[in-house]
Amino acid sequence: MPRKLAAGNWKMNGLRASLSELETLAARHSDASVDILICPPATLIGACQNTLFDVGGQDCHTAESGAHTGDISAQMLADAGATYVITGHSERRADHGETDEIVAAKSDAAYKAGLIAVICVGETLDEREAGTTLDIIDGQLAGSIPEGATADNTVIAYEPVWAIGTGKVPTLEQIAEVHAHIRAKLQARFSDGADMRILYGGSVKGSNAADIFGVPHVDGALVGGASLKADDFSPIISALEAS
Ligand code: PEP
């Protein structure tokens, strides 16, 4: 069974002073039985190398290099010490118009650079209320995961858009339904789909983590706000270890 994964997405937060949070976290989880990933802003990737954790980017360009002012390539992330990169986060899809096709190309660029892609999918509130959640997930899985995906180079994150940063969390039954559906789709398409890790993301906190990690096919979490402080992220890591 693949090791479970607690992933923190710092988004556009974090200065060098924030690295002390990682020192605190490292002291508490030096012998963690789960994988721990921190995705800080790109400016801190190099400085995170002294920590015990895996480090990831939050986005990458589809190209290796070129005239793309302000962008960063997967190869550059790897060169800075990253081993993962998040692709297709709903904030990238919404703020930067990233389509499934672009997300697939970014994930492919990640593979070429030797990075593990954390490919995000998830429905909006309107889509959930319209009863189209599973159709939306199907389209995103089909369009965003490249053919070259394996359990070693790909992690899927199910993140309902309406649960991100809102404090709203789907019911455990809703999480179970989508995760089981994603697992079935991965197994139907990839020979090692049973081993691809599927994370849940969206307002995970210390207080709800244990329940969420008890849901079948939840192999960890992608955590935004609660990953910024060691005191908030640590109970989530502990809950994953205990699951
Ligand atoms: C995220 O940014 O991927 C996320 C899940 O955020 P939050 O945990 O703050 O909802």
C-alpha cells in the first residue's frame, strides 16, 4: 500500500520567517509514518531543503523554458529541490483560466522533470446543487490526467471548490461517494490505479481530520489554511498517522 500523504499548500503566504513553523513541525514529526509535503511559495522552495519534508511547487508552466515572464518551469522547481508540484488547483483554474488540457500539459511537464504531480479536481457549489458532481469529476479526470500517469508520478486531490477556504466540508458520505468513484475511474484507466493516492482537500482541520481519514479511499489530505501553522498542521498529520 502506498504511504499516506499529508500535503500543505501555503498558496501566496509565507516569508522566510515562516520557516520556523517547519522547524517546529519537524521536531514533532521526525519519525512520521506518513509522507509530509510542503508546497510553499516558489521563493521558499530552496530554503525548505533543510527540513525533513518533501517540498513541492504550487504550479508549473507547460514548457521547459522560454519567453514566459513570471512563470516557472517544472525543471526549475526540480532544480530548486522540489519533488512534487500541484497542478490544476481550482484557484489556478479560476484565476488563470486553466483548462483540463492545460492541466494535463503541466502534469506532463512535471513528469518530464521527474516531479510527482498532485492533480486537483473538484466541483463548484452550482455543479453539486445541479447534481452533476460525478460528471464534472469524470471530465476533469479524463482531461487532466496524462496518459503517462502512474501511481509513482501522480497523486489525485479531490477538492470541492465550495469547501476550499470556506470552513464548509462535505458530509463523509459525499466524500466517500466521490473518492470511490475516482478510485473506480483510476482503476479502469491505469494498471496501477488501485495504488494511486487520492487526497481529500477543503477545510481540513484537526477537528475533522480523523473522521475524513476514516473514509475509504482517502489516502491523505491537501491542506491550505491549516498547513500554515505547525500547531494546526500537526494534529492533521497525527490523525493521518493514526488512521
Ligand atoms: C487548498 O488550498 O487546496 C485547500 C484545501 O485550502 P483549505 O484547506 O484552506 O480549504
